[in-house]
Amino acid sequence: MHLVRIAILSLSWFALSCSLFPSSDNHSSGANAPVMYPGNGGQTGIGSGGAGASGTPADAATVGLDGAAGSSARGDGGPDATIGPDLGKTPADAGSHNGAKNWIPIHANYPLTNCTWFSTAHGFCSDAPRSISNVIASLFVDMFETIDGGKTWTEVSTIDTGASAPNTTVNVYVLSPSDMWFISGSIGLVRSGSIGHSIDGGKNWSSLTSAVSTALGVAPGDGGVAGVPLWQLASVGGRIWLLSEGGNLAVSLDNGVSWKKAVPPANFGAATSRSLIATRDNLLLSFPSTNNSLGLLRWNGSTFVSVEGVLPPSSAGDQTGTWWQSSPNVEGALFVDRGPLPAWTSPFWVYATADGGRTFQQLLGGNIGISSTVVGLSDGLALAAVGSVTAYVAGVFSDAGNNLYLEIHLTSDAGKTWSTLHSEPYQGNHAYISLAVDLNGAVHAMRYTTDSLGSAISYDGHYVLP
């Protein structure tokens, strides 16, 4: 995940930005994470692109498992398109415009923060890490299952992460109803991390911390994974990939039984932040390059090579704020330029690739407040289509009178035209939407709320899009 956002109109940037763009668990790895927190690139996953801001090649060729050098080739970007100033607020769910009655309310005594869907009715969510009896001896995460689309939830597992630092990040990955993983990481005064795997739906967990530490070659005195906390996991083509906070890569070909260190590209490991981006058929590595452009590398089966596609110059020529979103169930990744903080600048863009970075198509682009009604995008999805790209974006939009709406938009022609699938007045209550695709291709919207600082995500509604 992780993986989503954009601009500023006639309202105070700071007041809105704190709530529009909450912290992400990776941009949870958009990869094979459960529904990714927006931001996606997210906390550890600042998004990625192929070429530099000026269209120059990404950094030097890279090295893979076999030590072979990669290559770099470049292509051209896609057509320009924008969401115009007149969206015409007539969504597909117009009958529930003011009440959002299509949402299935989630009433829980616990904040659900990560969700993965396998059908329109069947899904899993986890809650935020918690300590027991207010004594931080270990942090626990609870797993919940629904078989009625989110109306009711049953607790199926309590995960003892083995982590104790209060600032620990925990990512839970539900690859199937039986195959589940968790990764914890803390970069406080003492770096720490752990990884666990369950093959019985979360009832029992095995620690893989020692095995991964050995594969990464960490010296015994470093305390194993405690020296290189793990942040992201992805499953592509029968391989399980792990990315540590320190930039190390570990890969397993047998679902975690054994591990091998994958030699990370030098420019990737030296970057200030790194991400895994996993789609159905491709694994990408993203990182900010030294010239503030985005590096994007693709695994070709034996090594990581620079992608062929080119992303355009971003706001102020700085792509380090770009975030991304992807899904393990479809072949598509979405990239959103949000410009350098603390304020949005224009022009902005939203690009998508449906072929692992070989080509990119522009879905949105324009001058904020002039040719776009986008105030802030909280999430998005890109799906491969015949000769084009189908994509969804969710977030806050404005009409000609500067009235704000929480909306979901769809394009089936790579951004040339957009339709409004859902719209409800934005009440300024820090409510946003994240998106996910299940195994059958149905698109799920999850309505979530945050506090005024953009943290403490909690889902309160589920909606299978028409």
C-alpha cells in the first residue's frame, strides 16, 4: 500500500492537511498489505516513479540475487486529463447522497485499522496494537472476521507481537483465510522488530525472527532483527519478500520455511525511505533518488532493473512526496504527486501503470483551484483494461461554491472522462475513504475516521461499489 492525496483550494491548508492525510503503515506496502492506510507511500513507503523529474534515467543499474547487473530503458508517458470544475453531483448512489445509506455501519468496541476482503461478504480486519494491564511487556493485535460484509465481527486471534516499544508499528498481512503474517518494527532508542506466520487462520503463530535474521546476515551482537526492524511484506509469483527498515531484502521460495538474502541495489539501500509495491504479476521497489526524483525498479525473475516508463516532472520538481497504491489482486499501480510539504503546489498529477512500469498513463493533471476540484485524495486503485486503464480515486472534492464532498470517482478510459460513484457532504469530521479489490474483482470502499492529527485510523463503514 503505502499504499492517497492532493491539493489546496480556498481553505486553510494546515487545518485540512492534518486530517486529510493520516499516517500510513507503509503506505502499508500497498503491496500485499491489507487495505493500505492512505499516504501510502505512507509512513515507510513514500511512493515511487520510474524516471527522474526531468525524464532522465533512474539511478544506476542494479544487482539481484545472482549478482547480475540490470539495465535501464525509457519510454513515454500517457495522455493528459483532468477532473474539471463541474463534476455534477449525481453519483450512482444519489438516493443516499445526504445519508450515505449504502454504507454498512461497523459498530465495534475496537478500532479496526487494516482490512482484507476475499468476497463481498467475507473479510478480515485487525485492530491497533495494545498493551495488557497498562504494562508494556508486549504489544498485542487482535484479528476479526466477518461473513456478512461487516455487519458483525468475530474475534479469531490475538497476536502477541513480542514487541514492547510503545511506538512500534505492526503490519498484518492476510494472504488467504488461512495464510497470515505480521511484522513489527520500532526505530526508537532501541531498534526492534519481529515477524510471525500462521497457516491456520491466525489460531497459532510461528516466530520467524531468528530465521530472517540469519538470512540477512545480522551479527549475533546486533540482536537479530532487533538491529534491522522489518516493515513490509509482499507475495508475488510464489515468493514472499521482506523489506527491512534498513533497506535489506529477504526472500522465501517456500512460504517462509527458508530464507535467502536478496542483494539490494546500492541506490535503493542508501535512500532515505524505501517501499515494496506488489501487484498481481509484478514486484517493484520504490525510493526517492538523490535529485528528488523517484526511483522505480522491477524484479525480472533474477534481478531488479529500472522500469521503462517515465513519470513527468511533479509539483516544484520534487517527487519525494509522491505516494502510491497497489493491489495483489489486480495488475495496476497508482501514483499520486502531492508536492513537497508543508503545502500543496501545482501542477499536480495522478499516473497509473498496468504493466509493471513499462508504460504510464496520466489520469489527472492540472492547476489546483483552476482546472480541478480535487482538494485531497485519500486513496485510489488502478486496474488493467484493454488498451486503457480503469481507476478509482476517493477523497475530498469541491464544487464551484467551494462546498466540500467526500466522494469516489471512476474512470474507464485512462482519465479522459470521470463518473461520480459516491458523494456525501464532507462534515470536516476527519472522515475519508480507502479502497481495496477482493479476489473476485469487486471494489470495496472503507470509510474511516482519524483524529485531528491524522492518526488513530478507525473504520466505521463498508461499501461494495456498484
